[in-house]
Amino acid sequence: MTQFIVLSNPRCGGILLGTVLGIDHPDVLYYGELFHPITEVRENEAARATMSGMYLENKGFSLPPWCPTNEQSDYMDSVFSQEGHKAVGFKVHFAQAKMSFWRFLEKNPKVKIIHLKRENVFHSYASYVKSLSTGQWHINGDFNVLQVKPTTIDPKKMLDYFQEVERQEEKLESLANPTFVVTYEALCNNFREKLKEIFRFLDLDTINPKKRTSKMTKNYSYIANLDEIVSFFKGSKYESWFETRA
């Protein structure tokens, strides 16, 4: 049985990939975003309505008991002990990963990692801001129905985020675990081909699911100080990320 973790930041295609793993593929037990705070209260409707709840109910399972943050290692052992599937896995955002999570990966070098990331980190940050504003984290229809109030973003906080992403990737590269890197852009533009590569990485049969979700952010007119942000990053190594902002 393949044990795997999808490791990413918000707005990097986790729901797009998770829907395939959690709902479409018959040989995968996928827990979704296992350490999301909303799942702390496991009995309420909000928790069951999360993507994690839907993934598990689709396979006849329910959300496991909540994991105290300092016990992530033992918790992952219990999650991976599930039998009867060719692959068992879940998603973790870098910000949710505590020291015990990284120790678990160091002690279990055979656990596979799918690193889901953005080629353009500005796009993911802007998409995250939009989702916070609208409360909409995935959409199956027209993104234009979303009404977004003009939002001002602190460019210094954006820079902090860019640098944190770089530190996260350095930490991941220090691990011995087999790692498959896939970008959100590649997953959207070459959906079926990238899925085939992911299935091979996880030692799974190939399936041909329908892509259900749409891109959430296609322009950034809602960012009230966009010109200020572009000016702030001009001349930096991140400058090119803002050339395709429209």
C-alpha cells in the first residue's frame, strides 16, 4: 500500500487534485486536509460539509478523532494503518505542519510526497486574499458571480509570504522521501497528463476523471493598491510574477 501526503500552501490546486483522489479514484482513501481547524469539532455539520468529510463519506468512512497539534506523528501512524486500499493519504498545508510532522517524515522515508505549488506565488497569494474576502474556496461554475470588495494588501506582508514559501521548499528538499513536484499551472493546463504522472508515482491505475473546479482568480482588479505592489517589487527577483497579473 502506498502512503502519501499532498503538501502545499493554500490556493495551489489542492481541491482540484483532492477531488480526483478523494472521490474519483476507487483505490484511494484520501482524508483531505486532515489538520484543518474546522474539523476539530468532528460531529457538527460544518466539519462533515468540508471536502475532507465528503471524501471520506464517499468511501464509507468518517472523519477520525481530532489530533492535538503536538501529536501529529502518532496520529499519522493511525491514519496510515487503514487497510483495503492501494493508497492512503491526506493533504497538509505547510503552516499546519508541526515539528512532529517533520520528524514523522524523517523516520518514514518511504512515505511519498506530492508537492503541489504555484509557479507564480503572487497568484496564489492574491487568490487566497480573494477567497478570504468572498468565503468561497472552490467553485464549479462562473467565477464572475463572486462579488469582491476592493482590498488593500500590505506589500511587506506579501514579501514575508514569498520568503516563507522559499524556506518551506528548502525544508522539503532536505528530506529523503520520494517527492513528486507538480504546479497548479501544469495541473490546470495539462490535467489528464499530469494525473497520469501522479497515478504512476502513487503506483495506481490510471483513470480519466472530469475536471470539476474552475480557476478562482482571473484578474486582480479587486486589489486597490495593485500599482503600489508592482512598484514595491520592481527590480526584485519576484518582479516577473507581476508581469502576468491581468
